Amino acid sequence: MSADNDDPEIEFEEVLMTPNGNEARERCPICNRPNSPGACDTCEHYFAAYWDGDIIWEIGEGYQKFSEAWGLLLGVIYETVLFQNQDHQKTKSDLWKDCQNKAKENKAWDEIINNNDPMDMEPAEAFLNLIPYLSGPTIETDGMLSGSGHSIYMEDRGIVVELAEEITNLANLIHMEFNQ
């Protein structure tokens, strides 16, 4: 039996192609361009992929700077605030209030403190909680290299570096305030 295009039982799925000729798995939710992140064939809005709890395939250095700033902040909170409090017996809630009072001029702090306890967030989780983004479709794979995740799209990637700088400033501020 031969299959031809006139057979009503056979459905043909349209193959989505990028402008560069690669098979696309998704469209940008901002500009609607077909993208193929695995082939590094994406529009200017593609930032990275979130895959199995990690940010991968990043375009640029924004996430690396964010991750480093996040690690600095957690280190300062742990060493400067929590470690120094061992003898003072303040509750964790009181410590966060102290941090908030000392850092109220920093825009990043409200976002960080209002989302969750920052000590419980890995950099990728903090990134997804703090940065406005749109996601591509969730993709799941099977087999030995199985996993799941989605692409991260943004209109303005500069916000990532700006937030990384704010978090670094916040870490320095907390360190100075608690070490007076």
C-alpha cells in the first residue's frame, strides 16, 4: 500500500525550520522565530536553557555573573550574619529583618527576601525566581541521557548583569554593616 498526500487517514506534520536551515524544536515566544537551541541557531531573545535544575547553553556571560554574585551573597549571609549570630541567639527571622533593614535601598533585596529563604535556593532556582523571562515548551527525553527542561527567552538580557551587580553590592553592604 502506498501513501500519498490524498489519503485522508495520513496526517503530515509540518517540519519547522530556522532561517539558517536547521530543524527547529520551538518558536521564540517574543518574536515567533523558529529556533534550534541544540544547533546554536536561535534569535536574539534566546538566553539559555534550564535543564534538570541547571542553566545550560547560555548565550553571553550573564548567568555566570549572576551565579557568582549569588554565591557571594550566600557566603556573606552565612559567614557574616548566621555565623556571627551563634552567640546572640537571634532567630533566623530576626536576622532576615536585620538584613532587610540594613539593605532596604537595594532593589534586589526585596525580590530575594520575598521569594524564599535565599539559603535554600541554588543559583538556577534563584535566577528563575528573580529574573523576568518567557519559556519555550518543556522538552522531555528518554533513555540514558534523559532529562527535561525548557528554553529561557528575554527581551532584555542586560537585566541579568544589572541584577548580578545589585546582588554583589548587596553582599558587600551586608558584609560592611554586620562587620562594623
